[in-house]
Amino acid sequence: MHASGRPWLLGRWRGAQAVTAEVGDVRVVVLGRSLLSPEALRARVAGVRDVYEVERAVGRAAGSYHLLATVGGRVWARGTASAACRLFTTLVDGVPVAAPGADVLSGLVDADMDEEMLAARLMDPFVSWAALGGRTLWRQVRAVRPDEALVWERDGAQRTVRWWDPPEPHLGLRAAAAQVRSALTEAVASCTAGKGTVSADLSGGLDSTSLCFLAAAQGEAELVTLHWEGVDAQNDDAHWRRMAVAALPGATHLMVTQQETADWFAGVGQMRLVTEEPAPWARDAVKQSDILSRAQALGSRLHLSGCGGDELFTPSSSYLADLARQHPLLAWGRLRRVRLDWRVSRASVLRGLRDGRGYGQWFQEAARDLSAPPPDPMVSRLGWQAPPRMPAWATPEAVHAARTVLREAGARCPEPLAPQRSLHTVLYMVREGGNAIRQMSKALSGPDYAIPYNDDAVVTAALSVRPLEACVPGRFKPLLTEAMDGIVPREILRRTSKGRYCADFYRALRRRRGEILTLLDGSLLAEAGLIEPDQLRRALHSHAPQSELAFLPPTVACEVWLRSLAGKPSSHASALTGGFR
């Protein structure tokens, strides 16, 4: 309730997810994962006199949560900068309202589907609409950018204000590592607080392994680790996982064998996922659901994922473009090394370095080139992000619709997420990952996911390092290994390889081709005039190039989403008819 007694928040949350405090006419709610108690929250807001002061008083608390406040008749609401918690808004009978999910609002106002946005979801590489905010798949529902808050004034007017900005990358490796260590320790502590049992992925990679050792060191909750066995003979994750298991004797360890592990694309023919938008992880949904059910059977109340670690601790190649503008000789020395690793020509490197387009221009040219051949690899690696393309099976109408969306986005978002290309790219990927895990927690049964690497404090700490020091030739993820020194055994921190899963993908394509083809029988995407099913059928063979098959997951995600939507008892199903033809 507002101080006046009028309704403020409507919803249903588990008790531990909502922490509230009232001081005079100040009402503050933290919804999500945090270390705050009602008493601690009350102490923080005791001096708040204006709604804009709430962020400074509360916003640096560890965790991942929505922060909501009402002060003197004005309202503040924001999610997380990482998009692990999001806000959407619409008008209900002329009154602006907000919710953490677009699906809630679309049902509330019986929103119409935005077919152009659906067409844009067929692109690869993807464009992260979660990172940019604005347009959603429902015409009457708008997404708030993750770094912006919603403010309702006393007269009911609603506006957005920037509440978070990326840090300046100014710290040396050791100083940044100390901040990462502190922030990540608190992030994991917010997961293990409250006793009970928590589970965590233990793939053998540095990201998940670090979380497991941090959780074990907390001593607050019982730890269960889960590992699913890959099929690629060159994937050495299992070796490093065994080393971690030996060093974690107090935890319970479960390994799911190749025979027990569900293939990618398993079950897609009949899959129904209740998500607010097409989910690229639909190809993996059966396996993820199996992992969560196994964790729940072992008593887990929360499952920790290492998602986000790659994005934070493997600097984007575009840092070399940033470096070239400041220290060209140093950049060229680094580029000579990576050019050999990437097997590209000097001419290609120079084309990438000469690409001085602004972000708005990038959108306009991406729209123009949607049907063009694949771009120069160095332009992709050194630019703002890899230019998207539409699949060969997209119809001309779908391509035109996607172009319209990109041009509108370029006009609305002329500025990048950060001034540096490397930071922009990292934030872009972090927000896409946060949005994906947010929806997985809603759609899959079992314990909720937690992604400590996407906690805002961890993201801020990781982005504070100078990219030149975070990318040291001969070292793998030096910022993370420096931060975890003394927590994770040094012999594990010396790992320089990364597990690959290409063999898993091609085995799944070979074994699950029939299920994928089932999706094309009576395809709703085809009915809407977005794809040519016969052309997609011809592309589904075991010798198809990876460049062509990269478009398959987004197409599967869109088809599964449409079928799931059509099966819901709402008028949204009527939005599937008509389309572009």
C-alpha cells in the first residue's frame, strides 16, 4: 500500500523473495535474491526523503532483485542492469502500470502480436532486444531498458531515468580482481544464505568450478554439484571436473552420463514452453529440465549456473579496435598474434580497424545487409557486434519486416550501451544471458536458477578492469583466475582450454532430425508467411555447414513459442492468423 492506503503492488511472491520496509511515508520493497533483512533495509532507508534517494541508499546491496519504492506519492521501480530482473509497462484504462514480465501485461490488455518483431527473432547472430529495451512482441507493451528506472510522478505521469552506467575501465588486473572476488563472494553468499541445499553446475569449466568452490567455502548450505557428460572426444571438461570433485569432499556430486543426457532438440516436435518470447534455449529445454528435476530430487532449493562468466572474463575481440584508437602500435602487436590464431589476412584486419561506424549507422547498415553474404570476419569481431543475417528459408516478407525493426531500433538507440566497443559487446551479451535465465526460471519446473556472474555488482567489478590487462597472451581468463586465487586450487586455475560441444550439436541433428521436421508439419511460422518450410527441410542434413545451421535454433524457438501460445486459452491465439500474406 501507499502511505495513503491506496493499492501500490499486486502480486504473489515466496516469503524470502520479498523484503519490505516502512519509515514514515517511505515504502521500499526488494523483490528477489539479496542478503537484506527487513531491519537492515529499514536502516538503509531511514534517511530517505525523495524517491531518487532510494537507489543510493539500497541499490548497492548484493544480489539480484527488483527495487521498488514509493515516497511522498512518487514511485520508483527498476530491475537489474544485467536484465536478470526486467520491467515492462503498458496502459490499463489510461493508467500506466508495470510488471516483471511482458506476458502478464499482454494478457491484461489483450495485446496484439507484433509480427515484425517475430520476424526479427529469426535473425542470427541475434540482436538482444533485452539489452536495448523498447519494442516487444506485443504492440501495446514496452520494455524498459535494463539501465533505466520507471518513475511515476504525483500526477500519474510516467517517465524513465538512467539509474546505472557502465564503469570506466580504469583498474589494473589485481585491483579489479580484488573487487571481483569481493562482489562474487557476496553474490554466492546471497544464494547460500538460509541454509538448506543448493545445487550448482560443475561442468569442469572455470566459471562453474569457481562458483562451486565459493559455495562450499560459505558453509551455509549443503552443496550438490551436477555434471552432464558431453560426447566430443576432444572436450576435456570431464578431466577438470574430476579434479574439482576431489577437492570438494564435503559436497554431493552427480554425473549424468552420455546415455542419460538428453540430446539438443529432444522433444521439440511436441514441445510447449510458457515463455513471454521465443526462447533460443528451447533446443536445450529437455536437458535443462532434467538437470533441475535431478537437483530438486536431491533437495535443492536454488540452482547456480556459471552462465555469464565467458562474457565477463573473456574480453571481446573488439577491445583491439578500442586499443588501436589509443595505442596503435601496441594494438598491431596484439593483432599480429590473434590474426594467426584466427587465420585471417592483414587486409581483413585493416578493414575491421577502419570500421568507424557509429552505433546508429551500424543498425542502418545491418538492416540493409540482412540478405547479403556473411560479413568479413574481422568486421564482425572488431565492430559493435556481429552483423545479423536472415536464414535462407526466410520469406521476402520476413526479411522486409526484420529490416523495418532494425531501422527503427537504429533511430531509437543511436548511442551504444557503453562508449567502448568492448564494453558494449560484453553488456550486450550479459543482458541477453540474464534475460534467458530469467525466463528459464519461470518456464521450467524445479528450483529457480541463480546466475551470480550476472549480479550487477559483479558485472560492474568485472567491467572496471582495463581490457588490455584482462586479455593476457598465454593466460586464460586472467581476471577470474586472479580473483579466485586461494579459493580454487591453483592446479585448476592453470587450465587454458575450453570445452567444445560441436559433436553434441551434430549428433543431436542426426538423431533428432525427425522431431525438428515434425515442427514443420503445419508450421505456424509458415502460416504467418515468415518461412519457406521446404527450403528448411532441404537444409536439415548432417553435412550442412555450421554457418547455415546457426539459423536453426532461433527458427525452432519461434515455432515452439507460437505453438505454445496457440495452445493457451486466450485470444492471443487469434494473432497467429493472417500474418504477411
